[in-house]
Amino acid sequence: MKKTILFILLLSALSALCASSLVLFDLDHPVYQEIEALYIMEGKAEPLLAKPWSEMDVHHLLEWAEPITQEGRRLAGRIDGYINEDDGFQWRFNAALSPTAFIHSNPSGFGSYDDVYDIDLLNDPLIDASFTASYGQYAAGFVDLSIGTVLTDAIKYDGSGYRGAYGHVFSSNIPFVPEGSISMNFPDRAYVALGFDALRFVAGRDRVEWGNGVLGNMMLGDTLPYHDYLSLTFTGSRYFSYQMLVSFFTHSVNLDSSLSDRDPLSGLRFFLGHRFEFTLFSGKFTFALNESIMYQSSTGYFDPRVLNPLLLLHDFYIAGNANSLASFEFEFSPINNLSLYLQVAIDDLAMPNEPKPGEPDASVDGWGLMFGVKYMSMLGDGYIFGNAEAVYTSPFLYHRAPEEEGADRDLYYISSTRYMVGNSIRSITRYLSFPFGSDAIAGIIRVGYDDLDFYRVSVPVYFMAHGVIGKWSRTDYGNAFNPVAPSTENPFDSTESGAVEYTFAFGAEGEIRPLPYLSIDAGAYAFLIWNKDNVSGPCSFDIQFSLGLTLKY
């Protein structure tokens, strides 16, 4: 008994040394934008780009920022208010009501998930209640209860013409209005975090993201409503951090709209990634090496060699079960208020002594490139911000040969997140990495102002040219071609041909926060698409409006 009491007293004493907890911030929390602004304005490259962050991470980021400007110190003081500084056991209850409406002018031509600018607009639940508990820096848990509508791309359309929410002039996240569906797939967020000082383990369901891209990330982007994942994270030094993340998906053999919740699932499929991040030159330069593998087995076979974080070429020996992807990220802040960043992804490149594209038994090269610049500066009670970003993805980035001869699904970087509609299983299949996938050239320019306390406004302009190769385009070894993006035909599948699709979108979006517990957001966008869906034709046009209100307790 005495030993038990001493152990409890020791834990309490250690808690006092670091008040920050392991509670994780949702990716929509303003702390991510404000930390980014703080580092850019102070002329430093932002570290810890594996998200979500814990309160402990934010505590470290504020320490490492060491703001010397008056504006930076003011912003750092605001960010510090997001951290719960109480020691010992704490619990919190939060609730939110968030009705959202979406209106657009051309539902017959822009009726799918991919035709909407704010693609996650209706993902937010109408009602959400959450419970959080934590004990110092050692443990935290979170679970939410939510009710909303079924995500549009989780629904299998049939011959009846049912198109989901975006197939209507008006839609909302209110159940049964107008699409007649309800989602009670709760929890959407739930996790347990255990750790000590700079090391933590998380078993959770949550949104995750790596890197600093605006359009997305070459390896792990914020494209999914949630990941079912395990992660191990070390963030104890401003010079080095590490994260291993494993996200589990439904195997391709289960992507069948006739399955019910009583049918057993089979197969094994998961993403496993390692992120090594280094900060150099007094914090002005950040470099990250990301190494990952998409692994699947229809029989459930697991090869433990995939756990090795230093095997950059897994596919040399398990190409039948896996697709390996490596990426490199660089961020450099040459002066205050300005940041430059670069991402390079390598899926498969012919090595010496391997068949080159165009030779017998060759594979296809897959790679991607992203370059961007960000500017942020304090102005009045807030800060102005702007960014420009350009992205290129080769036609067969994220695509590899099938797991077995005649397989219905190839080894792609495609998610398969499960949802329930009635008693039927539905899956969301989105790119895990860059949201528009391969065969694309894209760019965005955005400028705006954040008042911090009252409102935020921005104006985005977006462009993309996309070829015919999509999520389920077929690849195979032994091909003789290696097209350049964007392609007008798929040389490996004679059924895929068409024109390059060109998309241009611009708009304005804003958020007003008149009260601490109330926020109102709205957006207006114009969409112009030539050769929509890669079919030659006149320009398709759509005007889209969004309006949302959130009450928080």
C-alpha cells in the first residue's frame, strides 16, 4: 500500500513539471493556422508537421519559436491560451450544433463529390457532443457522439437516378433534408493517448495529415473523414521528430455494395508510414523524409519486414503485396514573413539494371512535385496571409501492378473507409495522398486576412488540368509506354481515352465570430470546366454557395 501511495505521489510531482496534456487538437482548430503564422512571421521554418498535434506539442512549438517581435509575442500569448495548464486529472464536455446549407445552379452537371469546391462541406455533423479526459502528460482519451447525413461519396448510386446530396439544387447536413439519409456512424473521433514527456502512443479514429501543402500532401493528406490508426510519435527536440503511423482499411475484396453488417470481412490492407523530420540552421530550414508502404493481402498474410523504417525499396521483394512510396519535404524561411516549401514523391523509378519504360517487362515511373510560397504579416488586430502553390503528378503515381493475376483492384494509394447505411456496408474510396491523384497539373493562389478575434476572409483562385487516368485505371508490368501528364489516353487500357479536362474555379469565403460560442461561415464559388469528365465538349458552368452556423458549448 505504501508503495502504491508513493507511486501516485511521484506521478503527481512529475505532472507539475509539464502542465501540457496529450489531448489532441482537431485539424479544424485555429491553432494550426496561428502556429504557422507565428513561425513564418518570425522567419523560421515550421517543425512538427505530422498532425494532429497534442497540447504538449503546441507547448513545445511555442518554446521553440522564441518570438522576438512584439507581434510574435502577442500571437504566442494567444496560442498559449489553447493549452490547459491544470495538472492531474481533468475532464471536459463539449457540444456543438452546426447546420450547414449548400446551393448550386447546375446539379445535373455538378452532382458528384468531385464537382464541389469545398469538398468536405457537408461532412460536419449537425449535432456533435464529445467527452475528453486526461491525466497530466501521461494519458488522454476522447470520444464523440454525432448525428448527420451520409457522406455523398459513401453511397452507391443505382439505376433509380439517386445522386446524393450534390444532385439537388439545395442540400444540407440535416438528416432527411432533402436526400433522405441519416448517418449515425459515431464516433467520428475517438482515441486513447498514452505517453511520457516527448513520447506518445495513440490508438485512435481521427483525421491525420503530414506536411505543409495547401492543395494536399504527396504522401498523407487530409482527404478522409477519419483514419482508424495507431501512431508512435517522438517530439522531444526542436531538431528532430519522428512518427510511425499505421492506418487500417477495408480490403478490396470487400468493396461490394451487396455486403451487409452481418457478412464477415476478409483480407488485410493498411498504410504504414514513417516520418523523420530535421530542423537545421537555427530553425530556418526543415527537412523531412517520409517512407511508406501500402500493404494488402487477400489471405491475411502479414510480412513483418514492412515494419522496418529504413527500407526505402520494399517493392524489391514484396511487390506482389505492396506499393512503396517515399517523399521528401523541404521548408526554408529566408526572411521574416516569407516561407518557401518543396515536396517530391517517388513511387517507382527504374533503377540501374532494371528495364526502362519502353523496354520489355518494364514498370511505369511514378513521381510527383509540389512547390509553394507563403507570406504572412501582422496588420492591425490580425494578420494578412497569401500563398501560391503548383503541383505536378505523373500519370501513374500511386498506381502499381495488381496483387494477383486478374485482381479487381490494384495496389493503389486509395483509402476504403467504411460507413453504414441501414444495415449495408458502404465505403468511401478517396486518394490517400494528393486528393486529385495522378495525371494532374494543378495550382492555387489565395490571399486573405484573419482578424483573429472577429472574422477571417480569403479569396482563392484554382486551376487544374487532368488527364484520363483516374483512381481505378489499370496498370501492369510488361508495358511499353510511360505517358506524361496530363494524358489524353491510357496506353495500358484501350477502353480509357478522351480529352484533357481543364478546371478553373474562383471565389470568396469568410467566417465571422461575433461571440465566443458562435461562428458563421459562408462561401461563393464559380466553377468552369472544359471537357468535363474527359469528354470533349463545351464549358460546363456552376455557381456554388455555402452557409453554415456553429453554436458551441
